[in-house]
Amino acid sequence: MPGPLDGIRIVDVSEVISGPLVSMILADQGADVVKVEPPKNGEESRQLANYRAGMSALYVNCNHGKRSIGINLKDEAGLHLLYELIRKADVFVQNWRPDAAERLRVGEADLRAINPRLIYASIAGFGFSGPYADRRGYDPIFQSLTGWVTAQLNPEVPIPDLVRNAVVDKATSYALAQGITAALYARERGASGQHVKISMLDAGIAFFWPDGMLRHTLIGDDVSNLVVPGERYQLMPTSDGRIVMWASTAAQMQASLLAVGRKDLADAPHQQGKAMIQAHSQAERAAAVRDGLAAMTTEQAYAALVEHEVPAAPVLTHPEVLTDPQLTHNDCFIEAEHPVYGKYRRVRAPVRFSSTVAGPSKSPSLYGEDTDSILDELGIAPDKRRELKESGTVK
Amino acid sequence: MPGPLDGIRIVDVSEVISGPLVSMILADQGADVVKVEPPKNGEESRQLANYRAGMSALYVNCNHGKRSIGINLKDEAGLHLLYELIRKADVFVQNWRPDAAERLRVGEADLRAINPRLIYASIAGFGFSGPYADRRGYDPIFQSLTGWVTAQLNPEVPIPDLVRNAVVDKATSYALAQGITAALYARERGASGQHVKISMLDAGIAFFWPDGMLRHTLIGDDVSNLVVPGERYQLMPTSDGRIVMWASTAAQMQASLLAVGRKDLADAPHQQGKAMIQAHSQAERAAAVRDGLAAMTTEQAYAALVEHEVPAAPVLTHPEVLTDPQLTHNDCFIEAEHPVYGKYRRVRAPVRFSSTVAGPSKSPSLYGEDTDSILDELGIAPDKRRELKESGTVK
């Protein structure tokens, strides 16, 4: 059975992560995505990081299930081709800087004139207007402005750091993919085509906020029990490494004492009921667990914590992630092969549908790999296609 | 005009972050959410972190736009009430451990018998089956198993750390909110009601992967130019602190030299064109920029980098985030007030719709605040409501 978004046609001109990941999420659910790339070398991520035979790993990870065509939108014939694609599209995605789309004559008004029912999706960096709107923004910049970097500073690691993963780019993508889907749903029930907008800065703070800004949620100084869970995240030293443990309930806290062989303490009255959350009891328990884990190897500590049902995990290296028994049981990793760039590995989309199940989406295309099939669908004959290629209008 | 999900009715029995944030995203877009909480004290996050007058900040941040009712599902009359709510619902959300819903007789089959068109959404921790399926999981555990912790280790911060924010919980929420919306869309176009599932472990690796697992995407050892952007994220020391700088394009790299007053170097032939990406040129440029920034205050460095259009940002503290000129220009922060727990601050949903614009969603409810209105809608008379309360079936 086809995916839930089967029949939806998307034209995507976006680049790198924030935009491409949006249309990949939708493609994985059955949408037909035409990726329109700029002339010469295609979109920016084809040039970024880890290549083989004209394909980069970053492009692979954000562009499954799409067909690629290169179009020079600054060329009148190229712009006309984009308009032809828009005529039959449901969604358009762009992540240029504010006003760039209008300058290229592919702004919302331009495309809505061609297709009134279009969902026009835009990603800005800092915002669509405002003091920083014209600046170019990147993930680490947004992390720094939205509290992520400050949050990394803590007693165990007294050096501020960034989250070393493009969390803001991807929060943007996930939020916009949902927003586009909601706009499609509303359109199906009678709403008009509309503009769905997101700024990476807004996505960065919105994603961080729910647990990250607990100290700034209730306003006033009469708030009791100031706790932010992330401040308590901690790697516990073992005799040969570190382990993550997260004892959240009273039962888990008691069990953590049993895991390190301190039944004597677990049975003590001040480690029972309400007494166990008193400062003295907490400090005593924390010290006992810390000392106990430090005397065990990581393997011993993990086994003991699991045996006593205390949530825990070793720190997996990236190769170890690929062979983890639960991740592999869940079929999280998919190996595939493209005739030119060869074997690669991808991660499975995390949402699983019971009835609208799309097959695995196609391998990412080389630059312009699908130009002929796309132009053919537009009814453009082979000789005209050759002409468009020779003039540099398409690649 | 109402939001894109206006008219959708959701019954949500989930707790803490991963589930509640899903239905909050949908509520912010106009869905009507009935939050069914367990008896006695309501759902778990009401007891977690930062309280005032019976409300916790974590609950506030994940439960806007919902009505609250306490129902004892282990009581036959309570279970019947839930079934009545399901009769008119479009979506059911739960994040109990695998099989708990079935034991409570609110598994997919139970609810589908009542409402065949229901979208039944389930969140598991490690998975719905498999070696770790019965374990309780929490965000830091999933981070450790899916590569996030290993990624934080780097030359500047030689201590592994966790991301101190519940990134896996929220990746789960965002992905599932999109999946539910896609299932609603498919249903509107003729698909059946269905089960939409996600595991936090799967969501953690899927979110991390696109840029985090670049070294493990193309399989084989003939990959050139191994680079992972997050490994290059760096806070640059200034004379009085640190600043984030991200020079991504050739023009930005050259401009970074101008920003630190090294026009001499920027004009040198080996800092032009292809020569500038040679190892020697890169090292020389990095050293010049590092030395230059170290001699400036953070304020001077930020001004100089912005003037030369090099992407940069100071590390904002959390109070500074709240007053940042672009975030406030974007109206990211909303102050509101509840009659009992008083003033609070929330973050605005990042996706903005141009035509289906929902008003701000209602303040989070105290435990059982909406029990009467919900029971009234089910046609249950005041005397019967009093009886249900007295028997402990509802709160």
C-alpha cells in the first residue's frame, strides 16, 4: 500500500539540511519530490563532506526519495520550466534568504498566480524581518543565541560547548514537515493554499524550551524546587570508562544502591519513603552509588544496573551504534547501493504506519540524474530537451 | 480563522515530555485535546521540577491548549468513560510501556472496536519488541546508545558529555506529530484509521544521523575528505570570554581575516581561490583568526565579525535569550497568566501559517480542572458526576 502522502507533488529548491530534510521526510511517506538544483554543480551539500564518485554523504542523508534536475532559474526558459512544475505541484519548499525568492520571481505571489492551491513553504535563518534578518545563519550560531551553549556548561564539564550536531537545522525540518502536512490536511478540508513559514532561530528556541527553560517559565521568585533535568544528566565514572545512569523513580533510586551492593543502605529507614529525598539521604546515596560504580568495570556496572532495573547505558561509539542489538532488532539501518556511487547505509524513518506503508524510498540521485524523466513528464520532446541542455538552461 | 487542525479531537493519556509535546503541537494548530490523567496526583510531570500553586513548569511547557480530566482506568466505570471519549475522537496518544495499554483494555484492538477510524498513536522507549523492549528508558539513556554522547567528545572539551537537553524525547514528539498529521491526511483521502508507532530509540538515531553519522554513510574505505561539521563546531576564546564563529564559504573565510585586521593575509595569493583550502593556508588562517579574536573583547569581536559578514554570535545566557532583539522581534516569547498559578512565560510554536491561524492556545490546566465540562459534553448529569467523583472514578 502506498504511503500516507502518496500523490502529493513537491518542488523543492532548498539546500543543505534544513529544507532538504523536510522534503525527505515527506518523500519517505510517499510524496513525489522534484529537487530543483542550481546550475553548474548542483546544490551546496553536494560539495560538503565525505564524497565518492560525485556523491556526498550529507546529500545522501537528506535526499532520499527525490528526483534531481538542474535548472538555471535566472534564465527565462529555466524560470518557465519551474513554473510548469509548479502548475502540478502541491508544495513548494525554499530556504533562501528573505526576498531572494521574490528577486528570482518565484516568490509566493508569483507561484500562487500559477497555482492558487499551492502550499508555499519558506525557511528563514534569523527571521523574515527584524534586526538580523539579512544575516546568513548556521546551526552553531542559532545554538549560541537560543541557550543551547549555556546549557552545556556544568560542574563535570566546566567548559562551555556547542551541541556537536545540527540540532537547530533538524528541529526546523521536523517542525516544518509537520506544518506542511497540517496545511495539506486543512486544504483537503476546504482551506486555501497558504504560506507556511519557519525561522531557524524560532525553531531553535522552541525545541530547546520545554525542558531547557524551566527556570524561566513560571515568572516570579516564589517558585519552589528549582530543578532542570538536563543539569543533572551525568556520566558516572567506572574503573575503565564511564556509564550513563538515570534513576528517576524512588524504586530506581533504591535499586541503584542494590546494584552497587549496598543493600545495607537500601534497607536503612532514612533511605525509605519521604526520608529518602532529604538532602542528607540524597547526598549519601549519590556518594554510595558513585563509589560503587567507580569500583566496577563498565561492563560489570551495566550488568548490575540492568539486573536491578535501573535505567543505564554504556556510551556507544558510532561503530557500536550500528551493531547495537535493539537498534538492529528495530531494523534502524538500511544498506543500499547506487550504480555509480556504490554501497551506502541510511537510517530508517522513525515513524511507522500500520496501513499506509510506503516502500523504501529511492536512492539519492546524482546531479541531474532525473532531468530527462522530469522534462518528459512536462511533455518536452527530446530535441527540445537537448536544446535546453545545450543552452545551459537545464543540467 | 481557526488553525489547520481545527475540529480534530485528541484523547491523550501520555505522560512527561515525549507524548504530551505531540498533542501540544497539534493543540497549538487547533486540535481539541482531552488530557486523561491517572488518579490521585495526575500525570508524572506535575510532580517534576519547579512548582507554584500546584503547577510545574515542565507541565506548563508540554500541555498548552489541553483540557484535563483525571480518570481511574482500572475502574470499570472509568474505562467506560474513556471509551465514550474515544467514540468521538480522531486520535489517541499513549506512551506507556509495550503491552500496558492492552492490559488496561485500551490497546489498539479495544479502541478500534469502538471507533474504526481512530488514529492510534503509540510511543515506545527502546522498541515494541526486542531485547530491551521491557526496560524503562529515558532521554540520556537513548542519547548514549545512539551516538550523541560520543559526538560531544572533541579536542577542545576532552571529556565526554551528554547533550543537556531532552533532544531524544523531543525528536520523538516532533516526528510523531508529523506522522499523526500524515495519517489524518491519508484518512481524509480514503485510508482507514491506523496505528502510528514510534520508538524513542529509533527517533534518537534518526534525528542524530543526517549530519552525525557522515563517517558511516558511504560504505567502504575509498571515501575522500572525511569531515563532520559538528566536529568543527568551536567556541573561539576572546580576551574576556568566548564567541561562536562559523565561516562556511570562501568569502566568509576571507572576511574572517579582515575582521581580525589581517588584510595583509587576506590579500596574499595563497589565501585566494583554490590555494586557500590547502592545509598550510587553512592552518595559517585559523591561527591568525584565533590570535586576532583572542586579542579582542567578545563585544569587539562580535561587532567586527558582523561588520565583515562573518556568521557569529555571542553565547547568550538564558536571561539574555529572553531579551535578544531578533527573538523578541519574532515574538517568540508569550507571557500569560492563570488565575491560580499566576504569571508564566511560554515559547511560541515555530511554524506560522498564513491563512489557518489559530489563536494562542489556552493555559495549561490544573489537575482535573476541566472534568465537569468534559463529562458534561458526554451528557453526564451533575448528580452522576458527583457520584463518579465520590467513588474516585474521576478527579
